[in-house]
Amino acid sequence: MNIWLVMLIGGLITFGLRFSLIYLFGRFEVPETMRRALHYVPPAVLSAIIVPELLIRDGSVSLSLENIRLLAGIIAIITAWVSRNTLLTILTGMAALLIIGWL
């Protein structure tokens, strides 16, 4: 019973925080500087999640050709740069990881 209570309270707190921010941002004008800064948050967060997965193997930086995740990531980066298509980039990166791992 305690775990359900914790999950319910945690969910309500999370909902309350998110809803309050949405409600507040609808009530006042966000300065242009803040809008420009918030524009860079998603790429920064995505980079912070992806880069360690590509570069770090067994607790150390691995820039060798044996790092198949790095190779697949490079292929995905090139695909993103050329196509500017998110779905194609994800599918190409996943396919590259599977094929390189298979080889």
C-alpha cells in the first residue's frame, strides 16, 4: 500500500509542478532573451544523454574503431546533417548499429 501512496503523491507533485509552469507561462510574456535561451535546451539535454553513450565504454573514453556505438553515431550524425529528418536519422543509426554489430 505504501508504494502506491508514494507513486500517487509523486505523480501529483510532478503534475502540479508541470501544470503550474504551463499556467504561469500563459499568464505573462516571456522575455525574448529567455525564449532564445530556451530554444537551445532540447539539443543540450539530448547531447548530454547521447554523447556519453557514444564515447564512454567500460568507464573510459573509447575513440577506437572497435567502439561500434561511436561508428553508428557518426553515421547517424551524417544522416541528420544531410537529410534533416529525425525519423530517418534514428532508423539509420539503429540499422548501422545492428549491421556493424553483426559484422
